[in-house]
Amino acid sequence: MKIARFSHDGLISFGIIDDDELVVLKGDPMFAGYDPTGERIALREAKLLAPVIPRSKVVGMAWSYFASRDEQAAARPVEPRFFLKPNTSVVGPGDSIVLPAQSADVRVEGELALVIGKITKNVSVEDAEDAIFGYTIANDVTAVDLRERDGGPARAKSFDSFCPLGPVIDTEFDWTGLSLHGRINDRPFQSGDAALLKHTIAEMVSFVSGSFTLLPGDVILIGAPGTAATVVDGDTVQIEIAGIGVLSNPVRRA
């Protein structure tokens, strides 16, 4: 099932995508269930928004892919690593990635993202996937020169617009079949799948929940396969994940 958050006639609503229509729901399905209003809206008449605004945080998994199968074969077990992005970094499909004046080197990375569906703390690996409401597409944007200058990612990943999400949440997506492709101005820069992940989704959720409580609506970016790419004013970035859709965002200078 694909869930959209959208605006139409000045109202923000949630809906289930049914071919080229939205089946409008009475509330946020994460909390109110899938109770339809009886109204249908043509998909072309609605503006899709970020499918979720995290209640507290975005968690980004770092160095979560092996560089090659040879590296994978030779690797020893390591703990997952992560960083945080504020919820104010989230924007939706079609919204601009705004290049901050402080940075001269902003890069983008397409990622699969999962949305937490219930309060989750110290969850076991065996039960971790039960905490997931669904999956969407993310673009993890980083001011790389600021990361190098600061010696860490806190400021570099936290600017407003540095976490586009969308276009929908797929509640039935099979992450093991992940196929991701990134393009800038229709030129490919990134491609990857789940084969080189260092940890399963369940292991990531379990590990993160051991550090702090995850709340419904929190988002975890599972990490980027392939390489990041620099963007400049006037670019358009498209991240495509087969089965979920395409997340497209223009880039502009602040």
C-alpha cells in the first residue's frame, strides 16, 4: 500500500494511492488507521508533500555499505554507526534543496529510508521489523567542506532542506529487493542495491533503539550505495527506487 501526504484546495490530508487517484483518509494512518472519507482526488490535482514529518529526529546510518564484494568477504563484524539530522531538514518532492552561503561543496546521496510506526526502545533484532510503518526515498544532503572543517557531520547535515523525503510511504516494500538509481539533470551518478549492506534493516533498528527511544514518525536513512555527487545552483536531483517511485528536487542557492 502506498500512502501519500498531500495538499489540495488549501488542506493537508493523507491518502492511499489507487492508480491515478488518491483515496482520502480521515487522518494520519499511522495513528488513525485507514478510514476513508469517501472522497477521491485525481493524483494530478494534488501536490505531494513529505510523506512524514518526524516527531523528533532523522537518524542516518553511516558507512553502511561495503565498497565491493571483496571487501565484504574479508570484513569482520562491526557495530552500525549513525548520525542525527533535525526534523527541520525535511522537505518534500519538488521542494528546493537550498545551498547555504557557508558552503562551497554540497553533495547528495540517494537512500532508502524507513519510517518508525510505534514507540520503540531496546527492540530485539527478531522483533525490530514490527516497528516499521513503511519505506520511502531519502536524499541525504551534506555540506562536505563544513564536515571537514568541523571534524564532524552535525552542522554539515543539518541545514533546512538537507533531507528531502518522498514521494510516498510504501507499507509493503521488500527492502531485500532494493534497486536505487540517482540522477542529476538526467545524468546517472549513483546506482546500487541491498547486496553490499553491512547490516540488515532489523539490525539497524535494533541497534539504534538501544541508544534512544524511537517515536512514531521518526525516520532512519539506511545509508547510501555508490558515491555522492556535488550539486550546484540550477541542478535537479532525482532519486529512484523501483517499487516506491522517484524523488525529484531542484537545487538553488540561498
